[in-house]
Amino acid sequence: MVLKILGYLIYAVVFTYCYFFVNKRLATRWILIGYPLFFLVSIYPVKIWFDWIRTIYSDAFADTWLKIILMSIAGFTLFNFVYGVVNLMVNAQTGFHKRHGQPGLNPVKFVINHEATIKRGYHLFFYTGGLLLIAIAFWKY
């Protein structure tokens, strides 16, 4: 149990750092390209580790940690990818309203003036989901 708590804390720190610090410094296209590539590149080393750890420990221990690690990598990749999608969608919406809309209308004016707030709200929602989903995976397995 202590190992799971330690693993989750490591995940939470790395996820938080990438979500709030690394993603702000990356262009949206690098977020949308980089995280799926990270997912693809990280699957095979996990398989190699799983084959090695299975010979040392029991199959149940190895299976449990395989599920936890794959869920952590998938959640990390998915929620950071969604960070880029949120940026892309909000930027597209405000860009459309600036070009083709009537900026004087109240709802359009609100969207244009509160672009950063809208992004922060969505980012907080998906950040919370990224932490809770992986906490459930650590707790269940």
C-alpha cells in the first residue's frame, strides 16, 4: 500500500508540473504531437519491464503494476493532450468571433474578454479529472 501511495504522489507531482508549467511553455501543436508520441514510445519499455519483473516477483504483483503503470501513462497522455485541445478550441472560438462576429454583442464580448478565464476553467476541470481517474486506478488495482 505504501508503494502505491508513493507511486501516486510521484504521478501527481509529474502530472502537475507538466500540466501547469511545461504545457504553458509549449506551442499547442507540440502538445498535440508530443504527448501521443510519448504514449507510443513509452509502451514498449513498460512491456520489457513487465517481462523482467514477472520473473522476479509473482504474476499477480507484476499484473497489478502493469495495469497501474499503463493507466498512469494513458491518463497522463490523455489529459495533457486535452490541454492542447482546449487551447485550440477556445482560440478558434475567440478568433472566429473577432473576425466574423459582432464584438459589441454581450455574449460575444464576454467570450472575447474572458478567453483566459474560460481556458483556466476547462484546464482545472481536466486537471482534476486527471488526478482523480488515476487515483481510482491506484486504489482499485
